[in-house]
Amino acid sequence: MKSAYTEKTRRLALAFPVLQLALILILFISILVVFAGEELSFDPTAKGLKHALDLFAFPVSCVAGLLAVTTLQVAVDQLSESGRQSATAAWSSVQSNFLTYAKGHAEVPLSAFSVNPFAARFREPVFGVGEFTVEYPAPTLTLRRLLDSSSRFDAFDFGLSKELETQLIRLNDAFGTLAELALQGNAKWLAAFVDFATIVRQLRLFLIVQTCRMPTWTCRPVLEEIADLEPKRVCPAYSAYNISGIASDIRAELLCLASALLFSKPGHEHAERVVGFAFRIGLLWANSNERLKSALEMDLHTLWNNSHIVEASPVEL
């Protein structure tokens, strides 16, 4: 969220010219009133000095007010400049920290992505290894897309970028649709699966994060437009053509996203949700009946054109 303090300072700075102009106008008008209302003469006596002070008391007050407003304006300008320098220094510090984070967290233990690392499912490694390599090919650009440098979350962190937050909401909605259709045993969960996979890929490419194998994925199922699963969809490329293999790749992509989101405090809640999606997508195989498991081993193109095979086979994600 944007700093309320910065917003108030900006509004105050805009008010100073108006106050100064108003005081100058009042000063000139009051002087004109003094000269027009009384014939003035030089009187060096104490009585004359007292009379002059009485006449010009209001104009003198206007001058004093103008000086006070000008002094306050200078102080606020200096404070604003100090705030800008502080924000610049904070962003530079965040950049430096992220470069260190991107380099130092290349080998990420999978248990690091768990809300409860003592859960039974983490006692054995996932993907056959206890860790996998997360790469940040363009860390500076990743950071700019991850965080909003004009939005402060707190004194030590920046908020997530608006575009990223919007896409994370899309990701959440897409998984909700997938889970609901799969639980109903509705064959349209195949289309929802592809939609979810597409958003995951878009997010990963947006944040420019990957594992070393992801650029080598070349298996892109061709999905034709059919009555049950319209409109036509384009599936991203993966290391396998079947859904069980694609789901495993999606899980790796989601954990890459979580790795980036975990850098920032505002991203922790989103990272937790993304990690949940990563492990729940694996339930597509684990919770399937034997008939559906056989179907999930087919290549996606074949299953897409014979979607009736997965009809009436509910699976809980």
C-alpha cells in the first residue's frame, strides 16, 4: 500500500503556494486600506510610533505569517527530499538483497516450501531428489515485476506489483475451477487443467524464474476445438505429453513461483497458496481411481479428443 505519510506530505507541499499567494494578497489589500483610510504624517514621538504600530499591526502579522509559511515550506521540501532519498536507498538495498537471494537460494530444499516442514509427506524427497535448482536469468527484471518500488508495505519492504497481484488472483480462480470440476467428475476439468497450466506458465515467464530443464521442454500437445471442450486452447510445452507428466512439470513451475514470492513479506501468503496448488495438483494422480489413472497416462491430445473417458470419474484435489 502507498505510504499515507508520503501522500500527506505531497498534499501539504501543494497547499503552500496557495497560502503564500493568499497572504500576499491580504497584505497588499491591508496596506491599501491603511493608506486609503487615514492621512499619514511623520511623527517621531512615542505616541506617533504607537499609532503607526496600531495602524500596521495587521500587515505586519501578514508578513510574519508569510515568513512562517515560507519557513515551513522549506522544512517540508527538505523532509520530502529526505524521504525520496530514503526510498531510493531502500530500493537499492532491496535490489542488493534480491541479487544475493537469487544467487544464494539456487539450491532450494523442497521442505522449505512447506508451511509445516514436519508433515509426513516431506519425510521422503519429492521429484526423486531433496532439492532442485531455481534459476533467475534476469534477477533485476524479476524484482521489478515482483515488487512495486512506489508502494511501501512497511518500513522495510515493498508491496507486490499490481500486475502480479492481478495474475495471482487469476491463478487462484483457475485452480478453484479445476478442483470443482474434477470433484464433480465433469470432463471439462481437462479444459480447466489447460487453463490453469497456461496461467502458471504466464506467471513463471513474467517473473523470469525457471529450473535448468524447463527451457528444454518441447512436448506441446495439439488441442483441437471440440464440442465438449470449446473454445480451442493452446497448451504450453512440457517434458511429457501425458497429464501425469504435465502435472509434475506444473508442480515444479509453481514451486519456482513460490521461490520468488517468498523473498518479500507481502508475497508470503501468496507463496503459501501457490505451494498448496503445487502439492494438490499431484493429487490428480494419487486420488484417481484405476480407470482414471489409466486415462492420465494417455497423451493429452488423445485424451482431449476422447474426453468421455474421464467423465463420471471424480477426483478430489
